[in-house]
Amino acid sequence: LRNRVSAVTPNIEKLKSEKSEANKVAIETTLKLRNEIAQKASALADKDPKKTQWKVASAEMNELFTSWQASQKSGPKVPRKEADAIWKVFSQARTKFEANKRAFFAELTAVTKTARAKKSELVAKAEALVPKGADASNDYRKLLDEWKLTGRSQGKQDDALWERFKGAGDAIYVLRKETIAKEQVEFLANYEAKQEILLEAEKIDPSRDLAEAKKALLQIQQRYEKAGKVPKDKIRETDDRMKAVERKVKEFEQEQWRRSDPAAIERTNGVLSQLEQSIAALEADLSKASAENNAKKSKELTDALAARRSWLEAVKQSAN
């Protein structure tokens, strides 16, 4: 029996050693796995809540917890000190993750509630604009800009609010299209009327009788304004033609005033007198230079005299 026990003993020790080594490897593997789980959980918890896809992240955290439980059930018994240290990291990560999740959705709920209240207010304002018809289109556009600033929110209630808001806008724009169509007909008629008025205005000749021209222009301007609006693509054409007539009368009146202004007349007479004196002096100098046969001097004086006479003629024409 002793011999048999002695023969078996080495094998038993070998098996014990192999089992101990295998258990050691299993513990190391389990600790490594749990540590990886804890690190992944920490990474999820440290993500910016606003950039986290919570549905995906929550599923990942649940998978990590399931893996941890599986490790506890099927894995070897690990030293409590090391196991507790890793569990603490994992537990804190889960706690932080859930706290971030609750805070994010609490803030989202508050923002959604505020946005929904604002949108309800905008819907009420938009629907109140509908009775005003086409005149409300600008105000509706302002409300639409405000709507875009309220931000996105989820839920069937928000979809219903948008449908009401959009419905109000559609009603306003339908009325606006109808109004524009009616106005287009009216504006074309106004354009034809203004064409006739402009033809009459363009016949005004202030050089014949300035007072009558101004009186006629005033009456035409009043008729022109009463004729009403014209199509947008005709506004510049008609206004430019009327302004041209107004400018013609005004410029003629200014020229008449300039010619009759005592101060202007005095200045003109002064210039004329100076030029005439200068011409007389140059003519005397030219006669002297010619008598002396000074060709160079005569040429200079002749040129100067021609220039003064040209100036004199220009001033006289301006005065007349």
C-alpha cells in the first residue's frame, strides 16, 4: 500500500500544481476582463452628455453590467481586495453615467417644455393674423423667424403645433396670391393711365411761359400720384420720366433766376469789363510789337488776344 501511495503521490502533486497554475491564470484573466469592463464603463460615463447617443450608450452600459455578472457567476473566485477595487471603479462609473443621463433628459424636458410653450404662443399669433389676409404676410414671416429660433423638440404635440402654424401661413399666402393677382390687374390699368399723363407732362415747355409750366406741372403731379401704383417692373420707368420733366422745369427756373440775379449780373459785368480792358491792352501791345517788327512778341500777343476774345464771347453767351 505504501508503495502504491508512493507511486501515486508525485502525480497528485503534479495535478495540484497544474490546478493551482490554471486557477491563477483564470483569476488573472477574470481580473483583466473586469478591469476592461470598468474602464469601458468609465469611458462612457466621462463622455460629454450633450454629445452622447443615450440609447446606444445605455445599451452598451447594460451589456457591460451583464458581462460583469456573467464573470461573477462563471469565473473563479478572485481575491476580495482586488475585486472590490475594480468593482468600485465600475460602480462609480455606472452611478456617474446614470446621473448624467438623468440630468441630460431633465434639461431636455425643460427645454422642450419652454420651446413648446413658445411655439403654442406663436401658433396663436399666426392664427390671429389670418383674418388680416395678405397684409399679414410680413408679420407671419417674422413669426416664422421666431419659430426657427425656438429649436427642435420631439413629440406628436410639436408636430400638431407645426401643422397649425403652417396652416395659418398657407391661408395667409393663398389670400396674398389672390390679392396680388387683383392688384396686378389694377396696377396695369394705373400704368396705362400714367403713360397718358407722362405724355402730357413731357409736352410742358418752360421756355414759353415758366409760370404756366409750373402750374401745369403741379396739376399733372397731383394726377400722377392719384393714378396709383404700377407693376414693380414699371416703377422705375414711370418715375424716371416724371423726374425728367420736373428736372427740366426746375433747371430752367434756376437758370432764369441766375440770369436775373443782381449779384450775378454784377459779377458778369465785372468779368466782361475786365476782359474788355485786357483785350484793349493786348491790342495796343500788339500794335506796338508789329511796329517794332517783333515777330515772337506779336505771336504771343496774338494768341493771348484770341484767348481773351474767346472768353469774352463765352461770358456774353452765358449772360444771355
